Amino acid sequence: MKKRSAFTLVELLVVIAIIGILVGLLLPAVQAAREAARRMQCSNNLKQLGLSLLNYESTHKRFPIGFLDTAATGNLLYDGGWSWASAVLPAMEQTALYNTLDLRFHPYGTGGDPAGRNLAAMAKVVPTFRCPSDISPLTVGNNGGNANGTAAIAISSYCGVLGAFDGQWCQVSGTTNIKGVRNHGLLVVNDSRRISEVTDGTSNAFAVGEVSWRPLEGGEGSQRQYILGNITTNGGPLCTNSGPANNGGHLHLRATRHKLNGPIATGEKQKAFHSYHTGGAQFVFVDGSVHFISDSIEHTNTNFTDPGITQSGPYGLYQKMGSINDGATINIEL
């Protein structure tokens, strides 16, 4: 009889152990490669957004309004609710989507829009506004049980830069909302900037940065960054809102006051920039260049003091880059 050779149990266990070790060694490298690819796609998205802003400025001689809300009531008035992202759609090869918008009515179509064009547009997922590393759902509902609500709104991974300070996306003057005096970024409420106003230099000022889906934990988080616009339960926009469970200008505009990738509990995520990239987040500057900003960047959390936007300095570097015209010196090689 011929003797057949075979693995012993010990040999089989050794082979399995070796395979397990190899998989354990290779898995982090594979995950790192995937994250590098996601980060590159995110960078490409921001480049497109930066170019769309520059193309818009070239056409209109101004950058778009960051968020439009002219009436101070927050009631059902046809006074805006649209974000900068809706304005740049034609400049980013989304003309077809832009042409479906009926800007006479609110983003949710409240009080008009009988064909439901705005509601359909709000639910449209635009890949350029999604970072592959973000864990957000494609769409979420907002005030779904309310006459001024909708079942699906597409989520964005990017917000415009309001400036170095938060807490006041607009100011109330009588019955009218006006631009907030503390907001000296590129994209602000109820005003549009000229490129000549970027006196700090287009390569020194942020235009748009990353925001990531952060479900509410203990009443804190960031899960309402919609693309095209928003309104309140009463049926109108309200740019003075700034809470994590509120609708307002902060869904489209953020400031650099709070630490990049700061904590949930004290970081006021709904007002800050953050990402799921390890160690920082990506920003597109006014000149269209994209840079990865480390979350260890110098940051002072300086608050605003009136009069003058520089009265309560000194500012950390991160806050300086949130402004287009504060006159602060920036010495850094990105």
C-alpha cells in the first residue's frame, strides 16, 4: 500500500496563523490606501467648488451671497432661504439642476411651487458636494410632519467660510436682516464680496471647508448641512439661528473660531469645520488652491469685540485664514 502525504493538524494551524498575521499586516495598508483615494476625491471636489466660485465671480463680478434672508420674522415670506451652493450650480456643470429651481419661492417650495420643482431639487444628491470619507446619509428629512417640511434633503460635506467669528450670522435692523459686522469671510449672509475686497490675499484666505456628519450626542452635533438652502418650521429662513437642532445660515456657512476637528461636547460642531480625515480637514482658498489643514494648527478661539474686528486679538493662524480683510499677517507655507 502507498502511503499518502498530508498536512498534520499542527502544520495546518501554523499556516492559518501565518495567513492571519499577513492579513493583519496588510489590512492597515489597504485601509490607508483607500483613505488616500477618498481624500484625493474630496480634494478634487473642493477644487471644483473653488473654480465654480471663481467662474461665478468672473461672470457676475462678485462672489455669490452666502445665504439669503432679508426679513427678520422667520415667517412664510418669499425672502430667500437659498445658499451660495445653489448660485454656483451653473458654474459646476449643474445647469440642468439649477434650471429646475423656482427662486420666487422657498427652497422647500412652501407657499407656491405647485409642480414641486424645488422639493425635487432639494433631494438631488450632487456628488461634488459629498466627501467619500463622510459617513452622512445621502438625504435626511426636515420637519417632515409639518406643512413647511420635506421628506428628503441632500446633505453636503462642505460649507462656506463666514469669517473668524461665529454667533451672529446676520443682524436684525427693524424688520430687516442685514450683514453681521463680525462676518469678514468670503461668503456671508445678505452680501456678496468683490475679489478686490480680499485684501489679505487670495492665497491666504479660506473660501470653503469640510464639514462632516456628526449625529447629535447630548444635544450636540452637526447633521443639518444641506446643499441648496433651508427654512424654519414657520416657513421662512431665519439666519439668526445657530443651534445644532435649528435651521439657519449655519447650515451653509461656518466660522474658524472653534477648533478644527474639536470635541463634540464643547466644540459646537454645528458652527465649526471638521472632517473624518485623520489629523485635519481640507479647505479651498479664494485663489482655488486646496490645502490640507492640520487640526494642530495655531488656534486661539478669540471672540469678537466691537468696535473693530481686530480689537480682541491676537488671533491664531486658523482664525486669520477665515478672514479676507482683517489685515493680519500670515506667514506659512502650505
